[in-house]
Amino acid sequence: MALLHFLSRNRDRLTLFAVHCEHGIRGEDSLADAELVKTFCAQENIPLFFFREDCIARAKKERVSLETAARNFRYRCFDGLLKENKVDFVATAHHALDNAETVLFRLCRGSALSGLCGIGDREGYLRPLLHCSRGEIDEYVRRNAVPYRDDETNFASDATRNFLRLEILPALEERIGGAAENISRFASLAAEDEALLSSLALPLVRDNAVLLDERFPLFTRACLAVLKKMGVERDYTSRHLFDLYALIGKENGKKLDLPGGVVAYREYDRVSFARSGGSADEVPFREGAEFMGRTLTLSEGRLRFDADKLPEDAVVRLRRQGDRFRSFGGGEKSLGDWFTDKKIPLRLRGEIPVVASGNRVYIVGEYEIADEIRVTGETKRVLSIKYK
């Protein structure tokens, strides 16, 4: 309410809207909160976006804490307004105490420096009060007679963040004056250091891979840049970063499972990241066959083969244990050994379609055909293979 009041008094160059999210948690008290906001907006001629959600039911359904369900609900509402171009920015009223609370919470959970930057920047969001103390906000509310209501759930210490806000930070302030402000200032300094280190790490990134580098601060930040590009932004921990760094000392081909269905592979001079692929059903080998979202065509590819030498029961599938392959003009070996000889990255091997009959592989993706189906002077029907 302090932020809304302040913006309503300083809106010469902006169009102001209010957003209220009713969480369905506190019954009549929650509805009374909504009425206060509606009344204020009507008096100040501020258009209001109003959203309602049963966050208690949502938390049970998604098996998350009530605090997480409520936060997710709010940001779904905010993000929706941004995506639909109904607003240009969303301003939230986070203040210095919120920032200090966030830093302590993440520090206790084992966060790296990136997590100690406090309430960070987020595209489309503004934090006008982030460096204001709670005391300054309370004084503004008193001086301007800003209407407000207390949320009693903020005064229960059962939630971890409430425990930090109600018990730990006040005890620190009593013993060390200005503790919360100093922690918030540290977050700003940490954010500057983090930005510099992240920029120095970017030259290590190669698409979805990171060049090996024994400088832990740079290597792990480069890995984080790739993970974020792949959509993994919140579920990783410092343990994952240490495990990624440990891959540097592992032999080629070692892998590490990461959050979000991402797998990291140690490959020669780099660590590569890929989505873990599930097995796909086999499909009969024929023109126009659909496999793993790609269409097989038998007329445009560079791999030419004798169509009459390919078994009639040939199928398109992924590699399987026991697959054998006789390379063009070469000897027979396991498909795995062929992949190794060709230096095909481990992360790609599970995604390459093969044409096979039983455990005999005749065509490997668009890489090579088996010696058994090569074109000779006696070939009558030639086909080529390509996946689109």
C-alpha cells in the first residue's frame, strides 16, 4: 500500500495499474484486504487487475509448501500481464529487510555467491523500495495516513522465512545495529562481483557445452549459463556445481544427471549438456516414416545404398545393447565401438536413429551405411536416406 500510494502521487509520466492477488488462505480477512484495495483504487482512479486462487488446494495438488504455491500464483498473474502486453513493468514492494531475509535464507541452504545477491533483477520487474528500510516505510505510511491491513500469517514463525524475519533478524539488529541494512548492502556488492565473474566465464561457453577450465569460479558460472539457457534456473544447488567441476578430472564419457532432465557429459576438452532422452518405439523402415519428430525421406540424402539388400523387416529405432555394425569397407564391431572410433559425443549417441534388423545395424543416422548394403555394379535399385 505504501508503494501504491507513492506511485499514485508520482504518476505524471506513467499509467498506473494495481494488481491484487487473493490467495484464498485467510477467509474473510483476505476478502477484507481485497475490499481495502478496491476502495483505494476507486478513490484514486487506479484501474485494478484482480485475481483469485485457492492456494491451499493448489499446494496439496502440486505437493509444495503453501508459501511456494502462493508465490507461484502471484508470479503467474504478474507474468501473464507482462506476456499479454497489458503492462510494461511490474513494481513490487520488496524492501531492505526482505533482501536481508533472502540472503540469510539462501546462505543457510548452502547457496553460492550467485544466490547471495539477494532479490535480483528479473526482466519486466522493478523494485523501487529495495534499499528502503522497514522503518522508513512505516514512517511514510504514518506521515501520509496510508490505509493498510496486517496479514496475521506474517506473524507466525512456522514458515522458515517468517522465522528469519521475526526472530533472527531482530536479534541481530538488537546486538548489531544496522545488520539488516548491511546484509542488504552486501547483496548489492555480491551482485556486482557476480556480474563480473559471469562475464569473464562466457568465453568458455560453446553452444551447449563448456570448455574445461580448472578455475572453479569461472567454470561453474559458464555451466550455469548453459543450464539457464536450457531452462534450469531454480532447482540446482551448490552440490551440483561441485559435481560438475569434478567431471573435469573424470575420464571421457562420464556423465552427471542434473535437474530438469539435463545430463552433463565429459567429452574430450569440454563438458557438454543435453536433454536426457527416453527410448522411442521402433517404426517400420519406409518413405515418410515418422521417428522422434523427424520424417524419413528416401530420395534426397547423401548416403546411397542397395535397397534390395536391406532386410524386409528393417525398422528405424535407437541403439540397443548388443547392436553390431560392419562399416563400409571395414570390419565388424559393436555399434558402441564404432561410435567411439568416430568420436561421436556420448550425449548424441542415444538420439541417433539407426536402421536395423534384429541386432544387425545397416544404417547409422546420416553418418554411414553398412558394407552389406553398399551399391555395386549389380545393384538394380538405389536409395538415399535423409531425416527432415
